[in-house]
Amino acid sequence: MGRRPETKGAIIALMSDGVARTSLEVANIIDCEKKYVRAVFADLVADGGAHIPEYRGANHEMVYRLGEGKNAKKPVNRTPEYLLARKRVKDSLKRTGKRQLSERELDRLYRARMPGGRALILLWSVRW
């Protein structure tokens, strides 16, 4: 992959303190490109040498920790269908003059949990 062999050693040495870090934080500390750090972490996670305890931020950036452990469940992304359904509801509320729903209320209305942890997006037809 074009990675230097010492990059993996530097990452393991840095992460051996037990602190969970993102690939960007590690890349900044060891002065390496983020894509190489992510490639090393992907290898470590696949081999069981590291795990992903959490996802951080709006972009769900992976946080890595060395050692055995359970990987966190990846958050559900907002699909185009989901965003379209939300836009239709917001537009209909503007037209009818009803109270605006908060982001959390909209999520509760238009996202139903299915067995297996998958999200089902419910699309509602709005009369124009």
C-alpha cells in the first residue's frame, strides 16, 4: 500500500497508552497522512489488535483503541429518502401554520426501528 513499515510501529507505540483516538489525531501526532493511519487501523481491527469503541461527531468518525474489545455499532446515516420525507413534513407545517417540530420529534415520527437494528424510513404522502 505504500506505507512505511515504521508507521505501524509508531501508531502502536502511541496507542499503547490506552487512550482512544481518531485517525486524524494519530496522524497529527506522528506526522503522517490520515489515509495511511486509517489503513493501519483497518488492518489492526481486522486482525483483532484494535477495536472501535465509539463513533464521534456528525460525520461518525471512528475512534480506535488498541486491544481486544467489542466494536461499537455504526450510527445510521441519513439517507436521501429520509431527508426528503423530513423536508415534506417541514414544508407542510409551514403551509398549514402548525407548530414546527423539533429535529428529535421529526426523527421519532419518521424513523421506525426494525428487528436487527436497521432503520426503516417511513415516507408519508403530502397533499399538494
